[in-house]
Amino acid sequence: LQITGLIFGGVGMVGTLAATIMPQWRVSAYIDGNIVVFETIWEGLWMDCISQLGIRLQCKFYDSVLALPPPLEAFRALMCIAVILSIISFLLAIVGVKYTHRTKEDPQGISIFILGAGVAFLLTGILVLIPVSWTGGSIIRDFYDPKVPAPLKRELGAALYVGWVSTALLIAAGAMYCGF
């Protein structure tokens, strides 16, 4: 169970880092009658990218931190904290797995590192879930809002799915370690 938790936590940690870096949080949606699409727009936490005909990709980092909308600033901060906390959780889990000893006198023999890793994995999962789900909800709300012009509508990007899977793995790892 400890090794399974370690694997889930490690994959969740890598997924958290990937979701934070990926520019595909919001992807352009084409809902008009045009079948030929020349550009795909990706919007992420750190940059915007435009893919032209799937051949040429141009990315541009956001120019000013002060010009960003407040939710994006908050999502950046939450994801950065989640990445750091997931690394700490993973290291705690490694130490905990290595130093958990069960004896006949102490059959419960749980390391404080295991419990700490479990709580940290659960907290990391929640930290990842907040920005990913909030972004997903706003994309869906805007997509069905008739007041939003069609060129500004977006679809769920791959980074959101990576974030949701990472959240599930982190929470599962945390539950394994807390319930050990």
C-alpha cells in the first residue's frame, strides 16, 4: 500500500508540474460553420500560444504580472504552491516508506513521515483542484453564454484534464497514507 501510494503521489507530482507549465488551459473553440481552421489559440497560466495549421507554433509569455487578471494571478500562486508541496510530500513519503518499521511490540508502527506525506498529498490535491475546476467552470459558463462572442469562446484544454487526473492521484495517495 505504501509503494502504491508512493507511485500515485509521484505521478500526481509530475502531473501537477505538467499542468502548471502547459499552455493548454483554454483552447480556442470553433462553433461557426467554418470547417477550415487556420489557427488554434492556447491560453495558459504563463503564456499564450498560436498554432497555425498545426505546423507553426508561436508562444508569448505574458508581458506584465500587473496586467494579469486577479484570478490568473491567484491560479498561478496556487499551482506554484501545489508544485512545491507535492515535491515535499513525495520526499516525506520516500523517507516514511524507508523508515517505517513494524515490530511485535508496535504493530501499528507508522512513521510520522507517512502521516505527514498523507496530509500534504491531500492538501496538494485540493490546491490543484481549485484552479483547475474554477477554470473549467468559467470556460463552460462562457461557452454557453449567448452574450460572449463566438471568437472569444474557449474549450477545456489538456492541462485541465491533466490537473484533474493529478488531483485524483494525489488525493488517493493522501488517503492511502492517512488511512495506513
